[in-house]
Amino acid sequence: PDERRWVEVRVPLASYAGRQIEITLRTDPVDDVRNDWAGWGNPLVVIDRTLLRPPNGPIVPASVGTRPTFPR
């Protein structure tokens, strides 16, 4: 079935810029928990470095996951 596939989801977080937030991945069974499951494959928070780096400022991570990666 169509629902048994990976679905890419992008959530803009710009409105939270400058604030500390906690991101929780969860499912909601609503009224029926039978066959209600979900999985996340390598979730990432990706930072648009052009928005965060001031002129002559430090290089910020390109993404934050289990191990941040820094551009060279």
C-alpha cells in the first residue's frame, strides 16, 4: 500500500530562531492503536548557514544529527 513507504518531511523552524527548543518525534494513535507504528530514518536538523553566519563570523555546523558535520 501507498502508506508503507518512506515519506520525506521538511518542517521550517525559522520562527524559532534564537530560541532553545526541544524537537520530539512521536505518533498519535487517535482512537485506534491497532497497526499504529512509525519509524524515522536518520532525522536531521539542517541549518541554512547563510542565515546564521555574520560577516567574518565563525562557520556553523551544516547539520545537526548524531554527529555534526562541518564544511571545510
